[in-house]
Amino acid sequence: MKEIYLDSNATTCVLPAAVAAARQAMEHGYGNPSSTHATGLQAKAMMDGVRQRASRLLGVGDGRLMFNSGATEGIQTAVLSALYALRERRDAGKRIGSLLLYGATEHKAVPESLAHWNRLLGLNLDVRKLPVDAQGRHDLQALDALIGDTAMLCTMAANNETGVISDLSAIAQLLQERGADAYWMVDCVQALGKLKLNLAATRIDYAPFSGHKLYAPKGIGMLYVRAGAPFTPLMMGGGQEAGLRSGTENMAGIAALGAVLAALEDGKTFRSHADLAAFREQLVASLECAFPGIVFNMPFDLSLPTTLNFSVPGLSSKELLDLFDAARVRVSSGSACSAAKALPSYVLEAMHVPQWRASSAIRLSFGPLIDAATVAAACARIERCGEALRSSCLLPSALAPSPHDGVIQLSVDGQNTWLLSDAASASCVVIDPAAALVPRLAAFIRCQHLALRAIVHTTAPGDHGAARLALLQELDIEQVGRVDIDGELPLGQQRLRRIECGENHETHVYLLGQRFAFVGALASHAIAPLLEAGLVTPETVLCASSDDNSVCSTVRAVCDGVPSASELQIDAAGLPALLRQHPDAILVDVREAYEHAACAGTVFEGCEVHSVPLSRLAGQVGAWLQEPQRPLVFFCRSGNRSARAAACLRRLGHGAAWQLSGGMAMAEATRHPLAIAA
């Protein structure tokens, strides 16, 4: 099944007509527009035609419009132009404001550009955030108080994370009423094709645009400069773009952008505002069905119809991203430029939403080229994601429980919590609970209808028992059983045995038969006395309280000679040969069960795939170690979790454990070779 791309605020695909226009420019219209021969003149005519079309659509009037590489360059150019003019005014003895003011929800390119040029030009003005209200709009009262001392104001037409539309008319009115002479830049990146623009009729001095946000290629953009606004070129050299931006023009990009603008002008290619709003309603309905308690982080009536920003109680943004990605629905956790940093959204923090929402937000965005069939397919997959979460006990469910024997590892902030469940007795034990995992533990226990037999610790808890108390309260029970005087606790037909270790017996090791030893923070060599006493065997799986990426260990674990990370990898192109050579190989999906359940299609047609989440790996390694030469190929979304699984098995002595390099993301790109392998 093909992917459904709902991350258009990050970038879009390229319009087929734009691809054709770029190809035409490269194959036939390849002239340099600065050349005076016929081929160059033809190229210049094409470029001038695109500029004229853009000027009509944007209402440029007497203003200037130059082509550049995109919004970041446009922002740099606008900031440099305004700040250089401010320095000249100050050097001439004229008064300038002391503030460089930018909206608190601006793209990071804005404050970083302000700080950069402020420092290089020696202005030393105060770079300050303009706060926004709870709806994400600029605080006009705060602006009113600051505008008299503002030298440059930077706002945006619509926010890239929330889609919130700025009240530019109110800002312009305030500037006029206060007689402010501040230079004003408006980031129009998300506005192109979504909001009607008539720039010459506004007070706006500078407006950057980026083509790849509206079906043009990356590397092409525009900058509008109001007639009379100061301008300083960022790039000097050959005098292209009437001396505004030197460097041979990106003719293929300009041609492609022209095709997009032509489609925008014809009024037939892209969906209307009403259509887009109806699509958003469909998506909202499916999201609410899939995720009870979902909270939307933007006001619908003040936002672009193409952007949804939401949080789901009890689920992190990473879990939701993994879930959607498994369903081949591409969304993001915020701005693509900062998503890799895994920080709470500064946009939502500026709106003063609760911290859990800022930390777990998801952005779903689509472009005006989307069609009804894509929206319907997206809604179906979103609802499937909700079903996958319910089946995995991550959302309330009316499904009958499916308890089973298991050792589950939950990790947070480098700390492991272990949950042991017994199907026959429908009971469980929690070892070393972490406070952050209490909601997840309680949800699983309730969903599986398990009786909590005990909560135990391998050492005195650092939180003085706060997590234990929170779990009891969450489950609405007063007390649970304890390990008896003989150091044993029954768990169905099994026995969890406590062994005191350390000089002062301050550390407890819990043994589940000879299969598992929950060793807390004890180093592997400290287990030697237990081995000598016959309490554990060389194959006993050691489960630690700290998450050092090893997942689990054994007494016999290989400490030396483990292959490097690169040697553990097999790429998608090489996998078919391995599967043909070893038809008994096991493909193991180490994504969580809800991701596996949400999968839309597979690239492993005809191959049996085992679902063993990384959180349950410790419970399965013993069986795999019985066949140390049978190939195991682990895979996940990106390759991170499968790399941990493969390294764990190799360290434990399995000689044929591999991980699929790049994960499903790369495997999907080589779908056909993998299908042949079946």
C-alpha cells in the first residue's frame, strides 16, 4: 500500500507540471538569461514571465520581487537590509528604536538571523520575543507597549506548526496609529496558495516565500521588497536579478515555480478553501474516533484548513510518530527543522499549553492538491491506528483481554521497569517502578484484567516509594502482597525468589526460576556467587534496572569480539540473497505490538514475520539461543531498535543475528527486490 503523505508544512511533492517545466528548462531552455544571444533571450523571457505571474498573484505593485534559494535566504536578506539601514540612520544621528521584535512562534530562522546580523553589524540592539496569546496570535497589547521602541518587527502570516493565521490587519493598524517607523517583515511561507495576498496594499516591507512548500522543488524561492523599503544585497557578484541577488539564476527551479503559479492562477488545479475545510473535518472526526481524549492545539476558526496540531493523553509524540509511520501515514512532531532535537514545541510553549501537550504534539498537514480519495484512505488508517492502540492496552478498550506469560521491559530516562505477567493466574508483579511509567503500567494491568501481586525494588528507591504509591492509587488498591519471610512470592505456578546481595544486603536480586534474574544495578561479575551456588546458570537472562542499550544480558554473555554496528547490518538489497540461502531465517519486527498491528502492507511478501517488540525481547532470547546459527534479521522503522536487538543477540552468543540497515524506511525504497525474495 502506498504511503499517505500528511507533512506538507515541511515540504511537498513536486507538481507533475512543475517537473515537466523543469525538465523543459534543463533540456531545451538551458540558456543563461544574462546572455544576449537568442538562447539566452529565450531563457530570460521565461524568467520574466514567471516573475510577472508571481507579481500578479501576490499583488506586488511597484514593489520588487527577486528569485532566490528559498525563505531562509529571503529572511537573511530582509534582516540584513533593515539592520544595515538602521545602522546608517543611527550613524547619521537619527533616532532608531532599541528593539528587534519577533513573534514568539516565528520559525527559528528569524530570531537567529536577527541575532546574527545584529552582532555582525555592531548594532547591539535588544532582540526580544513578542508574546502570543493562548490561541497563538500576537499579543496586541504587548505590541502596543513595545512598538514605539521597535526598530524592526518580524511576524508571520500563518504558523508552520499550528496553522494559526496572524491578524496582520490589526498589526498594520497599530503601526499606523502609533506612527511607528519600524521595518516590518512578514514570513509568508505558509501563506502561498492558502491565503489571498495583495502585498502592495499593505504596510509590509519584506515578505519571503519558499517554493517547496507548494509543490515546487527545493532550492527556489522569492523575496518581496516594498517600494521604498531599504535594500542591501546579501550576495554580490554578477549583478543578476537587477543587482538585487547575484549568482546565475536557478532556471529549472524558476520554471517549475512558474508552473505551480500558473496552476494557482488557473483556479482549477488546487482545492478550494471550502473543500480543504471539509477534508479537515473528516480528518478531525477520524482522529477523535481513534484517540479518545485527543486535544487540538490550535483554534479551528483562526487556522489554515490544511494544518492540524494535536496531542493524545498518555502517548508521547515518538509513540504516535512510530504508530502513524507503521500505517504509512507520514506526519511530524513539529517543524521539520527542529524535529530531530526531540524537544517540546517552543510554539506551543509560547501559547502556554500544558507541558505534556507541548512535549507530545503531532502536526498533520496537507496541501491544496490533496483529493477526497487520499483523505478517505488517511481516515481509515488513522482509525486503524486507534484499534492497534486499543489492542495493545494503550487506549481504553472493550476488547476481551488476552493475558499471557511475559517479561516486559519499559524504559524512561535510562531507567528500566520490569513487569512479569502470568496468564494462568491472571496476575503480575512490577519490579523497580518509575513514576513516569505509572500511567502505562496501570493501563496495561487494567486492560489485561491482571491482579497486581507485588511491587518490589532491587534497591531502596530513590523516590522513597512515590512511584509505588502512585501505582496503587492509579489502580485504586490499598496494598499488595509482599515477598514472604522465606524470600519467595508465588506467581501462578512460578516462584519469584528474593536473594539478598551486597556487603550490607542492601541489594536484592529477584529470580524467576533459573530463566530470569532481575539484578538491579549489579554488574555481571557480581552474579558469580549466585552461579557458584547454583541459583542461576550461564544461560540465565539478566535484567538490569538501568537502560544502557544492552536490553538484557546473560552470565555467559560475550564481552569481547562482538561485531561492530556496521558488521551487524544487512541492507535491503542484500536481504533477498540471504533469505534464498537460508529459507529458515526468521524476520523479526521489534517495533511495538501496536505498530505491527497498524502496518499497512508489507515489503516482505511471502515471508513469515515474527512480532517480538524490543520491550519483550528478554523473554524470547532464551529460545533463540537454542539455535545460535539460525539467521535472525531484526527490523524496525529506522534501524535504531533493531540495531539494539541484533547487538544484544550477538553479545549473548548468537552467531547469525543481523539488523536491516535503515529499517522499514529504506526497505520500502527497495520494495521489488524484497518481493522477489519471497
